[in-house]
Amino acid sequence: MTDTAPTRIGSNVEAAWKALRDEAAGCTRCPLYKDATQTVFGEGPVTATMMLVGEQPGDQEDLAGQPFVGPAGQMLDRALDEAGVDRAATYVTNAVKHFKFERRGKRRIHSKPNAGEITACRWWYEHETSLIAPRVTVAMGATAARSVFNRPITISRERGRAHELPSGGVGWVTVHPSFLLRMPDRTRAEEEYARFVDDLKGAKALIANG
């Protein structure tokens, strides 16, 4: 694999994106590819005005080869629907494209990507965002925010604020849907879910008012 971006075929962004996805399928930029089933690249229209960035594929995403198809994806779909955001019109991807996990018996338990793995995979994110050129990029969780802003981000401090991105467009920070799934307190989980929906509404408003 080379360290150069696939050649953009004229103005055909779709062809350039497919070339990027196909190259990512053979990614060996960090050791995570050795244990993962496959690269899980982003998906959605190349004309999307909103990009949603998560942390990494989970067990179901690793097997399916698609982002956000497991429990966190189901929660995201529900929240997007309540926020009035059409997922089919958004581009959905992850900061890290391979599933990082620890084996516990027959189960594969999610393990958080480290800074080196995020940095190695940011090469793909940079090319994705340059092709899609979204007006708003929603970073869901600290790992996604680190990739989007290329530095550590405190979610509680930066959440709900528009941030101009060097690559163009606006960055918007919120939590990852899996954060909501892990909450044992049902009342607090419902409150945080409502806040997550509000965050997505805020991202949509940035496009409407842009």
C-alpha cells in the first residue's frame, strides 16, 4: 500500500471515493488489521452535507463491513430520526477503520484505540473529508473528536459549540451512542439521550443556517 491518495478522476468524486475505499481494504498502517475481519470504511452519499464520525467498528460492524449497524447504530438511527436528520443523506464513518478487541472466551470485547492507532488511521479520514467536503462534521465521542480536530478534546467543554475546521466546514462535538448504552441509571440515560438528540438537532441547524 502506498502513502499517496488515489488519483481523483476529473471531477468524478464518486470514482475517487471508490478508489479510496478499495485502497483502504488493504490497509496495514497499524497492527489492528491483523486481527480484524476487514476494513470498515465510511458509507453514504459523496454529496452529503453532514458527516458523522464515530470511534471504531464494533463486533457486528467488523463482520458486516459497514459502520453503525450494531446496537450503537440502532440508537444512532433512532436519535437521527427524532432529530429530523436523514441518515441516508449523511456520510457515516469512524476514526479507526478496524475493530480493536480483546477475546474473553468466544466473545470479542471492544478495546479503545490508542493515540498511535488514531493517528495512523487519520490518513484515511483526511482523504474522506477532502472528498466529501461536509459542511458539518459531527464527532461522536473523544476518539472521533481527536481525529476530527487532530488533538485531544474534552467533550464536556467543547460540546454544543461550532468549531471552524482547518479543512473547511464546521466541527460539532457530542457523545458516542455507546456511551448512552452503557449507562446503568435509566433516568440519567434518558436525559442524556434527549441531550444527544438535541446535539444532532444543533448540527442540523448549522446546515440550515449556513
